[in-house]
Amino acid sequence: MDVIYNIHPSLAWDWRVAADLFFGGMGVGTFLFALVADWHFAGRHKQLCRTAAGLSPLLVILGLLFLLSEMGRPFSFYKLFFSFAPSSVLWWGAWLQFIFVIGALVYSNWWRLDHRETDRRVLGWALSPVAVAVGAYHGFLLSSLETRALWSTGSTVLASVLSFITTGIAITLVVHFSKDRSLKQMSLKNLSTFLDELHGVRNILGAALFAQGVVFVIWYLALEQGDPGGVAALAAANAAYATLFWVFGIGLGLIIPLTLGVSFILLRSHVSPPVEVGSIVLTSSLILIGGFVIRLGIVLGGQAAPIIMSLG
């Protein structure tokens, strides 16, 4: 028998938790992008990979700082490393992120050292399972709270994994096109060649955005047609944050970038390389804005509904 209690009228988790999920997942995405792009391009476009690798540990650390600021006693965080609590999601998250950040810092540094190229690739592939685990953790952190019906679905984890792919690629492209002076000095022919080679990356980004949209549709339908707790949670979240989530999250950060991206790909022959670069930066920026808003909507929306407590 399920009884619904409105135990927490105020928010237990605020925007800082959403920021941790956003930056932490994005840091994992940039790491995996550096690893896969290095393999895909067979050593070409090293600056693109170097940008992604350098962003990775910084983004994860930034996310952790937001999470620590949310905790009532942030300076007690170190105690997690002196305890053994395998049943605690936070304990696993602390150790996984610690291992990943140390490894990502070394990986990023080895991108600057040509003689460590082989070591760098070995480290990257060895660290990749930890990276995926950290990314999944940022989704599992919410889904492990079974008393929150909006969060306690497998779709939350899957959406998190897809989101760190999309935001990781997006932030890398934005930073790379914004700071790499060599791109601005390229001839139109060379820039066009680079964009041709980047076409596969943009296809992956589009596929991940589409898959993410499908996951959210499944998530919505599962809640809408599920048990009374899920229906109540969805109704409460929509009543409080529908515009935030569906318009600025899904619309601005998923539907519009996907539509623009497909349009520019279909019209490539009629678009100059500089305009195409502008379209990449625009769509990637929208993905980043939407990625944060989606997480914010889920974190806040999940707390809009009453807590479900089972009496047995």
C-alpha cells in the first residue's frame, strides 16, 4: 500500500545540484570525446582533442564545487574517503570522481607531451569505464531516491548518459571554435575540409539528441500512464515547471538545435564555411543552455510532488 505524504514543502536540493549534474556529466563527455576523436581522426586535429581533454577535469571539479556548496557541512566531505559504505551512492560517487579527476588531469597533461602519446592512449582507454561510471552516477544519484517518482526510473540514467555525450561534444566545439586562432587563419578550402571531417561528429551529436528526445517521451508516457504516485509527480512538476522544462529545456536545447543542425547539413552546399561554423557554435550553445535547464527542471520538478512512502 502506498501512502503519499507531503513531507518536504521546501526544496531540499536547489540549482547547485543541477549544476553538479550538468558540469560533472559534461566533463565525462569531453573526456570520451577526446578519446574517441583521437582514434577516429587517427592523430589528426590534435588541438580539438587537446581542448576536450583539458576541459574534462576542470568541468568535473567545478561540478563538485557546486555540490559541496549545497551540502550543509561541505568540509566534512573528506570523511567519505575514510569510510567504507558500499551501499551509499555518495560514497561510490566520491571515489569514482576522485579516481577519474586524477586520471583525467594526467591524461590532459600528456596531450602536451608528444613522447607520451602511447601512454596517453593506454591511460585514456583504461580510464574510459570509470568515465562512463561517473556519467551514469550523475543519473543514478537521482534515480536511487525511490521516494521521488519523477526521478526513480531507468530513463533518468539513460537520459543522463545521452546528455553527457551531447553537452560534452557541444562545449568542446564552442570552446574550440572560439579560441583556436589557427581556424580563423585557415583558407576557405582548408576550413571546408576540416568541416567535412567534422561531419561524422555532428552526426553523432544529432543522433544523441534524437535519442535523448525519444527517452524523454518514454519517460513522460511511463509516468503519465503509470501508478498514482507517478501521475501525481508528473502533474505537480508540470504545474510548477512546465515552461522551464519543456520550452527552455526540451524546445530550446533539443528540438531547435536538432532542427537547425539537420537544416544546415542538408543545405551545406549553399552555405559558406564561416556561416557553417557560426551555425555549429549557435546550435552547440543552445544545447548547453538546454542541457542545464533540463537538469534544473528535473531536480526542481522532482521535488514539486509529495514524497511516496510505502507502508509495506
